[in-house]
Amino acid sequence: MSEPLLSIVDLKKHYHTKSLWPFGKKQVIKAVDGVSFEIAPGEVLSLVGESGCGKSTVGRTLTHLEQATSGHALFEGQDFLMMSSSEFRPLRREIQMIFQDPFASLNPRLKIEQTLGEPLFIHGLCSTWEEARNKIAIMLETVGMDPMVMKRHPHEFSGGQRQRIGIARVMILKPKLVIADEAVSALDVSIQAQVLNLIKKLQQDSGISMLFISHDLGVVRHISNRVAVMHEGKIVEIGLKNEIFEAPKHEYTRKLLSSIPRVKTGRELV
Amino acid sequence: MALLEVQNLEIAVSAKGKLLPVVQSVSFSVDDNETLGIVGESGCGKSLTALAIMGLLGGTTVRITGGSIRFDGMDLLTLSERERRSIMGNQMAMIFQEPMTSLNPVYRIGDQIIENIRQHQKMTKAQARDRVVELLSLVRIPNPSERVDSFPHQMSGGQRQRVMIAMALSCDPKLLIADEPTTALDVTVQKEVLDLMADLQTRMGTAIILISHDLGVISETSNKVAVMYRGRVAEAAETESLFLELAHPYTRGLLNSMPVVDSDVDWLEAIPGRVPTLEEELTGCAFHPRCASATELCLTTVPKETEFKHGHSVQCHFPGKVAP
């Protein structure tokens, strides 16, 4: 395996809850409790698990949306986990995040061109609006949208379209690592398939690495090269996609796989 | 006659001075002990259909413009407000998608269920409370006699959904409408909740309408399926015969869009395009812009409901034909 783009060593995020009583015991919630993994360039690693297992927290600490408690995260050899926000800023363009909720992740007051254009200016990829609009138009086409939509506001779009805009906002910066947190969970099946295909195509074309966080094992199987199964803040099993799905070793993985409702089709008979 | 019969239901939204149809000639029936799965994507009208049955389409923007809904011999659409209120939550109950928002956060869960029981049945508070404890244990909430005094925020999502089920079942309804009851839940919890619903059905003989976007959930829980697309029932059949041979290209597309856990595919066969918005006027079959085997006929004529096989109806000009 080539040099990993991202390597996480013993990542921890502990939350301290306030006690109800002045001198009562404070509780520590170990949301992420010693997680280590690596992502190679061009690789898609999925973090899969149920709600509360800490998978989103991993993504949020890696994008500095939350400060990790301890651990190391090396991006191209540089440990950025404990960086101050000003030190981390240059890396923000390289490490981008796609969020779950397409309704909450776009600023409702901004036109699409503002939402997509702002990061271009902030990261110095454009100097004029004309240049920015060109890039935005190309990007919108890439994600399967009419460039004319840049003049509109988010409320005019469906969930699938908003998610495409969210993806455009990320991809327009040409990041090296994309963290997708439940990026397709809020979408309808037929739209989800389109967006999944889009994400997969963009990933393969651009060769970016991806940390794909999802609870949906079908989606995970479709998109990833490797899979890490998380449970209660720890990775219980990590391996190549086929190992996890064809020969799960950990009992929790097996339980997850067996819980999925399956369509009993006539396809097998044909 | 079936317990619930929906005939040619039409629902329209008034927007910008026009009436836009959102549900068009939808018909189905559900009987005791039966689960009807309604599957479709958002905007296909499945939730509106449920709300129409529950009489929750108040207001002036969305209204029922035609058809009939008969429940247990009564015409629900002509009932007075008072009569309707005595049925809803009593003989007919609904579970909503979001267990987080459908409970009132400032009342104890027990009190919320007691309120529903006492609305419909003559019971003292103490009797109702006993009934709630019984219901909570029925939906497998641990320590029901203590949890009755819990607030919603003290429970997990799965537990809250169970509380919603307990509330829906509190007056032994004949019909339970579950609108995406497990969508917000984890798969292992989803399995528990679906198993619970199936178990309660065999015990009480409740008729269930299960609305879901997940063909897997529908396939595992329902006896009958109605696939909805843009306000119409594209295809309806008994679950087994439906999945044995999908007659409508939309249903096939939906199934092929689903990433599955048991096999690898390089690219999902996504249905191209998107569901047309309500404002877009369409001629012919609503699915033709996204259908690979659409012909001139599909552009001009709305397909009639035809029988594909016995008990398997479809609204398509070329049912069962796979695009070349």
C-alpha cells in the first residue's frame, strides 16, 4: 500500500456531562474511544454503525468542527488534529465535508452562486465573480444541474438537488479528502442512486480519498473499498469490503447484516 | 366488504389560484389482519393519502376533491367533525415518522397516552395509568411502571417510537396507519419495531397500512403492496406476486436503484431525471419522461389500470416489458 493520505491513531473524543448536583459525579461519555485507521490516496473507507456509535464524531473531529480529546490525525504526514484554527485553515480546502441534511446545510439567505462562490474567494481560487460564475456553472453541470439555478435560493430545490449543490460546494474546491457524513441518507431511493453514482464517479474521476460515514450497509457496500464497523466508540471490525460483507468476523457486524430488511424478488428465479 | 376502502381518491393542492392534483384516482382496500404496504418516493402522495384517511387534511390549501373513503361501513368524508374525532385515535390510529418530534417534550409519556385513552374511553386516571403500563410492556419498554413517568428526552429513538405505537394502540384500533415508522431508526431497532408490529397484528388482528420508501421493509412486512408514483398507484399486487414479476418500469427502476448488501454492482441503475414537480403539466403517463421504453402512446395517453396478472394491476401501456 502506498503512503496513506490520512492516518488516524488512537483518536478519542470524550464528553463531560454536567452533574445534576453541585458536588455530584460528572460522567464521561466516550463517544470515540481509541479509533485508528488509514486512508490511502484514492481510497474510499466507510465508517458504518448505528446512531450514537461515534461515527459522525470521528468526521467532525477530523474537520475541526469539534475538538478531539486526544490522538493523532496525519494528513500527508502533518498532524492536524490538535492544530489551532488558524493553523488548520490552509488544510480546510483539502479536507472537505458533505453533510447529511440538505435542508440545514445550505444558508437559506444566500443564492446558490453565493454559497458556491464564497469558498472560492476565501481560498483564493478566484478573483472575479465572472471567473467564479464560470467555475460554478461547470461544477453545477458536473453534478447534473442546470447552471441557471445559481441565481436561486435553496428553498426552491428538492432534497436531491440541494445535496447536489452541497456536493458541488465541496468538489469546486478540489479537495484531497472528502468526509461524507450520511450524504445520501435523506434522499429518496431513485435520487439516492443518482447521487451515489455521482459521488462514486466524481471520486473515481478525481481520485480523491473519501471517508464515507453511513448507517446504510447497502450504500456502504456500493461505494467503498474498505469498511470499518463502529460500535460504542470503537472500531470492532475493519477490512476490505468483501471480507466484511461476505465473511464478517465480529458478532456485531453479523447482527447488523442480518437486521437489514431484504427484498425477496423474482430476480433470483429468472 | 373490506375494513377500509379507498375509491378513486383525489387530492389537490391549491397554489397560485390553480388546483394542482397531488393524488389521482387512488384506490385500495385493507382488511383485518392484513398489512398493505404503500411504497413510493417523497411527493408521490403516499403520506397525503394517509393523512386523508386520518382526516388530517384540514386547511384550505390541500383538500380532497373526489372519491370516497369508507371505513367500517362509514363514509369518512361526510362525517361531522365530532363523529370523526370519535373515530380518530380510537378505531383508527396513526404512527408518524419522527419519534423525536411527535411526542410533546414537556409532558410525561404516560400522561400523553392517558390523555388519548381518556378522550375516548370512560376510565379513571388510575385505570388509564394501569392500561398505559400494560401497553408499554406490550411494546417491550423495560420497567414500564417506572418509564411511564419518563419524559420523551429520557428515551432513545426506538423507545420513543414504541411509545408512539403504544399510544396508537391504546384504544385497540381496527386500523393502524404507520407512516415511515422506522425510517428514523437504526437497522437493529428497525427490525425490533417491525417485528413488534407484526407480532401485535397477529395478536390483535389489526389492519395496518405501512407507508415506506424502503422496498425491503415493504417486502418483509406487507401482504399487499401499492407502488405510488406522482399521485397514482403505478402497480398494486400481493407482495409475492409483485416481486416475482415487476410489471411497471418504475417499480423495476426503484428496485434497481437500491444498493443491496448481498451483492456488488459497479453502478446502480438509477432512474434518470426526477419526479416532476406539481407545477409541471404532464400529458400521458407521469413516468414517461424517466422511462426507457416510453413510446408515442405514453406521451399522449394516460395508461388505464389494467390487470397484468390475476390480482396484479398496473397502470402502464406496456406492462412487464423490459426496455431493450
